[in-house]
Amino acid sequence: MAAAAPLPVLSGWQELPAEGMVTLRCWWARPAGQAPRAAVLVLPEVFGLNSWVRSVADRLAAAGYAALALPIFARTAPELDVSYDAAGLAAGRQHRDQVTAVDCLADAGRAIAWLQAQPGLEQRPVGCVGFCFGGHLALLVASLDGVAATCDFYGARVSVFRPGGGPPSLEVVPRVRGDLLCFCGAEDPLMPPPEQQAIAAALEADRRRHPQRLRRLVVAPGAGHGYMCEHRGDYVPQAAAEGWRLMLELFADRLG
């Protein structure tokens, strides 16, 4: 069966203010002229809401979803948009190290509530996808109420680290009630075999406790870190296409 033609997209900046809280300057993309199938929260890499992350939201909108890309550095660099070079990586890591899980979950919770208040999306479950550090955060966000399907793309250090301190983020897996796919490249230096093995073991243990929940680690052969992004040197077209296919398949199954 041929893939459906991409839908026209309406996208642009959207602020989510709240009294006494930091304003979230998001990228908001949705199908033009028709109701979205469902909503997806997009969590970026350490490079901020740059053109590639915005293109991910736009591409989800072209597939029929309303997509909100969240600024994960809302407190220290709300408009960060840097390139994939050494300077951009250094800037992103500086802000990454100031993120806490508590703040991330608070911001994501606000974003989910906003999505569930939009016309056609009222109180419906949402999806979440994150890349790199955003993938790590997506694992945490998957534990929030209302999140029915999550894709964590190469979220490194989940077995040994939690932003802001505390038990490793991987320990939230038993609290994730929706479906969860974790992706990494087989040659990712930021996710060595012990990390991959810890993720696989945590997902399998939870799957055995709750067989109705999808839990899967997808390892892309020959791929390194960042393989989904065509702007990065580690981009692997075949692996990226497969990752995108599995993500859309999950969202179609769980979100509609």
C-alpha cells in the first residue's frame, strides 16, 4: 500500500504562559484545514528548538498529528537554537547540566494539559518523542498521566543518571502505563553495551509484569548517536526511515 500523501501544515511559535511560572516558547505544528489525529509532544536534543527539531514537528503534522516541540532549557536558554558543531554542543551541554527532572516534568505536564485543551484534542491521550537528551527526558515524561505512547531515541545515561539528582531515570519504567519504545544505534559511544543491556533488562522485566504493555529496545545496526537527524554526521538513512516508521506505527496504534 502506498504511503499517504503529506498533509498541508500550519506551524509557528506558540507561547504557553502561566502565572508565577516560566513561559514556554514552543513550536506548534498541526495539519491545516482538518482536525488532527492526536497530539504528540516533541523533546529536542541539546541543540534547542533548531530547524531540525521544528522539521520533526512539521513532519508529524504532515502525518496528521498536532505536534508541540517543548523548550527543555526554558529556564536558562528559552530560545536556544544552535548548530551541530563543537560550539553548539558545548553551549547545549552547559544548559543540559542545569536541567532537573522536577522542572522537566512540570513543564511537560503543563504542555500536555495545554494540548488536551485544544479543539479536537480535549482530554485525549498524547504521544511523546524525544531525541538525545530529549530522549532521556522522554522516558521520564512517559510516566505522566495522559501519555499513551513514547519513543525515546538514543536517550543516553538513563541507567546511571537522573537530571538534577536522584535514582537513575530508568527506574521510572514500572510507572509508565503507556507503550514505550527505546531506540539506539549499535555503535553509539554514548550508549555502550552495559547501558543497552540495562535498558533491555528493565523493559523486559516490566513487560513480564504487564504483558499488555509494549516494551521494546530497538537497536539500529551500524548506527551511532544521532542517526535520525540528517543534519548530523551520524545520520543513517535506512535506520532513520525505520525509526520513523516504527514511531508512526506506534502512534497510529495507540493514539489513532
